[in-house]
Amino acid sequence: MADTSSVSSSTVAFLGKQADNLNKAKAATSSTFANILHQTQVAVGLKAKTGFSAGATYDNQTIAGQTKAVFNNALSATKSALNLKP
């Protein structure tokens, strides 16, 4: 016959380990989601990648800034091709 205190302590240890694993999985999932959300916000231009939120470097890191740069370059190329002066 098995010792009941041994069985109960093994059960408690097993359940404690499972709860710990669930907590780790929850933390990892939360962290991954937060990272993806931050990267998406940076890419769209809603949030700064670092502590600053203006200037050429910030604009080059966002979709809005990259779109603006492409538009400005296309406009400059068109002006040059048509020999238009500003």
C-alpha cells in the first residue's frame, strides 16, 4: 500500500508544476502579443521606435514617412523630366 503522504505530496508537486507552466505560457503569450502590437504601431507610424517622435529618422521608419518620401521623389523626378523649376 502506498504511503498517502507521499502520494499527496507528489500530487501537490505535479499540480504546482502545471500551474507554473501555465503561468509561464501566459506571460510568454502576453509578451509576444505586446511586441507584435508595438512593432505594428511603429510600422504604421502610431508610435515611436525609440524615445523620439519627429524628424527624418523617425519618418524613414514608418509607412507614412516612407510613402511621403516615395511621393516626394516621384514629384521631384517628374519636375526634372518636364524641366519645371520650383
